Amino acid sequence: MTASVQAPVDVVCLGESMVTFLPTREGRLADVPSFVRGIGGAESNVACALAAAGHRTRWVGRVGADGFGDHLVAAIAAYGVDTSAVMRDAERPTGVYFRTAGDRATDEHEVVYYRTGSAASAMSPANVRGEDVWSGRVLHLSGITAALSPNCRALMRELTARRDGRPPVSFDVNHRPGLWRDPSSGARMLLELARGADIVFVGEDEAEEAWGLRGADAIREALPEPSVLVVKRGAAGAVAFAREAFPTPPLPVTGASPGPRTALRAVSSIAGGADFAPRNPAPPAIEARVRGGGAPDTVTHVPAPAVRVVAATGAGDAFAAGFLGGSLRGLSVKDRLRHGHLYAAATLTVAGDLGAPPAAAHADRLVALDDEGWGRLHLGPGWTGADQEVRTP
């Protein structure tokens, strides 16, 4: 089978998306009488948020040949995400999960996954196509994918292996110990994958839980390889360690025919990878950055605005989307962090996993506030509408 080169996009996101069932009222799962169907998945959340903000995104995933798979693909595409690379599995189901209305941070919160043996768990280097994953200016991944199966772990090792010519890799650690049969080996795997990435997002709390590291400086010491490390500190804000401005110039469009649609395993091996050839070579500046360097860090801390939280699910994905969107625009690290906070606030103030990001002009105006004005921001439900943010006197 032959096909044309996938059209270049800004960000490719690879991972599992699931159908989410949100309760119609608060209470234990045992007591909730009905649920509203939605969508959820760390990587597709990032793709949807970026697409809603006007960026070109592609989601690479695997769903069942079932009604839930139909719904996922249609719902994600409705955000403007390119779903042409989504694979359908006739033998395995689409994953689903149920959760309560409460915050994950409370003991009352419940979440039940039905994802074991899902279609997404069958992703591997043998069935993910190189022309799909390498077709963006940035490839975004998360640690959740590695927890799904040994095949998924092999795929993640392929995608985070440092090779000349790959696009910059963004990696959200997303430590979920409940998904790993052996949480300690899972933590080691996440550290390995993070070391292969170029931009890494990790929560201060999850770094302590997974790796026993306390504080942003200790995390950076353990992760010196990424060009940009973003440590999220919850309501306290976020700190970024950056060796450079992380340029992401547009990919060249050659119009060349790729020939057969090749799986990653056909052009690479985990042990060597000498024959690996991404379809869209990164420009020389990117290649030099991927090979690393000893430049010192610039450390930038940005506090989070006050937010009236409705539900915390998906906020980390939204933060990553906001930061990556700012990176694609060539903004300063400070402004990228502020955009991350605003995108997170858009999700924190809604009940579902996805909140519509603020319009670009609205977000840019808030990002441009001086430190005092930024510190006075109080954001509640509906704030992403026409200038509805609330500030303290």
C-alpha cells in the first residue's frame, strides 16, 4: 500500500484516549444513578486544547472497532484534531472509565478504569507508522502509555531514543502507580523516558512519590538531559529550567512520496537504531539541541493565579498544551508558563477533562499583565468568556 506524506502539523500527540463517564451529581459511584458521556486521555486532551487554540494537531492512537471508538474519533476530530492516523482494532475494545465528581486529591474521589487489554494497549513499534509520529514540529507523549503493556513500553523507548533528525519530544511524566504491575519498575521506566525527551513536565509531588526527589532543584539534578524541564507546583505555580529558548521552526514540505507505509520496527531496532530515518528531518538547530550541550540553565518561576476549582482532572494536560502553544509561537519562557497556567485554569473551572482555552487575544492580554496585575487575578467558572476574570482589589 502506498500513500502520500502526512501533512506537517504543529504537534503530534500519541497515546490512549478513552470514553469518560461523568456523574450527573456528587456522591459515591455506588450511589450515582446516571452518567454523562465525555472523552478523556492525557495526550488527546493536549491535542484538543491546542487545536481549539488554533494550532494544527494530529492524534495518533488505537481504538476498538466499536461504538465507543466511533465516538472518540468523532469527538476529538470535532475539536479540529487530525485523526487520520488513528488505528482501529477489531479484536480489542476501546477503553472506558468512570469517576466521581470530586477532586482526585480527596479521599472521597473514585475513578474506575476498564482499559486492561484495550485497543490502545496493542500499540507497538510494529504497528505505529513513522510517517504519522514524525510529521509534527513537536511530538508529545506521556508516561501513561508506557504503563499499558510491554509493547507500549517498547514503543515509548523507540520514540524517546535520542537520534539526529527526530522532532523535539515533549514528555509529561504523568506518574500513575495504580497502572503499573510493579510501581517501582514503572518509576524507573518513567525516569528513563524523561531523560530521552527535550521538554519534560513533572509535578513536584509526583517526582517525590516516584523518585524520592524533593524540590525542583533535586528534580533538575536527576534530569539534566532535557533542554527544558517544567516542574509544576500546584497552586504555588511552576518553575522552568531552560538551557535555551527551544526554537521550533516550521518543518519543510518536500512533497516526496514516502513509498510503503512503514511501521517503526521495519526501519529501526531498540538495540541499535542505526537505520532509523524520521520522515521529516529537523533543521540543524534542532539537531544540535537534541544532541545536547553544557549550556547553563535559565530558571524561571511563575506563580499560578488564584482559581476557583470545579474539578482538577485534565489540568496538567491543559498546562502542557498552553506551554507548548507558547513554545510554538516563540514566546519567552515566562510567557509560556503563564499560558500554561491559563490553559490549566480553563480546565480547572469546568467539570470535564477538557476546558475551552481562552481566545488568543484574551490570553495574551492576561499574559502581558505586570507581576502585580498577574498576582491579582482570580479566575472562576466562565472566565474564558469575554473578559470575565475577577481580580481582588
